[in-house]
Amino acid sequence: MPQSRPRPLNVLFLCTGDSARGTLAEWLLNHWGEGRFRAHSAGSFPTGRVNPHALELLAKMKIPAEGVRSKSWDEFAVPGSVEFEFIITVCDNAAGEICPVWPGHPVTAHWGVEDPAAATGTDAQKLPAFRAAFRALEHRIRNFVNLPLATLDRIGAELPMADDAIRAR
């Protein structure tokens, strides 16, 4: 009998507005996780739209983001919703907020990334901020997908910074 593939690990990226960093992280993990992860993003106060610079960057990097949208974390805090193995905040504001109680005792981490949506100036002047956030998230996500996740104790665990765990090997 063929061995069945385990279900993907569910990851929720939280950011206040869910317009750039959370969305970038969601689609980067769905891309680099190669089916081993199912990423989602949400915000405590979602803007209701994904920043066009984030969408442009995903397209330019050939990372499919079909159905991308800005979502409220309330979508995931209801009975019967997705049960997450990991909750990762990507902005300092979301890390300091009182979050809903997530079922299943997910492992938590904070990956503070500068908000590219806060960049000012012309579109050309804003793009470097989006590229920097993209690179920071891509680096952490590539490391994250290579962590020995099966060895983590889910209950009460905190996920080390992906960079630190890779260096400790």
C-alpha cells in the first residue's frame, strides 16, 4: 500500500493591515513550502486590499498569488476554521496586540519586518522598501521550510527565529 503524504502544516502570518508583509509571507511560504505547508495571512485591522506594490513584486518574481486578498483574523478565530500549527507575526504592532485564542496550541514566533507600505515618495522610491521586505521574508521562509519541524513540541513551544535555528545546526 502506498504511503500517504501527511497533510500540509497550516501557518498563519499576522500583520495589522494584511496588505503587504503578511500577504508576501503567505504566498512565499505557499511557493517555497512545496505543498508541505498551507499558509494564510490576516490582520487585526485589515486594509481590505493588498498593496499594489506587493502584488507587482509577487508577479515579477513569478510567485503565483491567485485569490490574494486582505483578510481579518476574525475569519480564522471561529469554530470549525483552519487549525494552525504555527502563528507568526511579521509586524511589531501585531506582535503586541491581544490575539484571539487559537485552537490547537500553535507554535508562535515573531519575525519583525519593516513595513514597506509605510515608505513615502514616488512609486519608484517605495519599491526598494518592498524588495527589502520581500528579501527578508524569503530568507526566513527558506530557512523555516528546512527546520526539523517534526521534532518541535507543539504545546507551549515557541519557534526559534529561523535564522538562529539554522545557524545552531
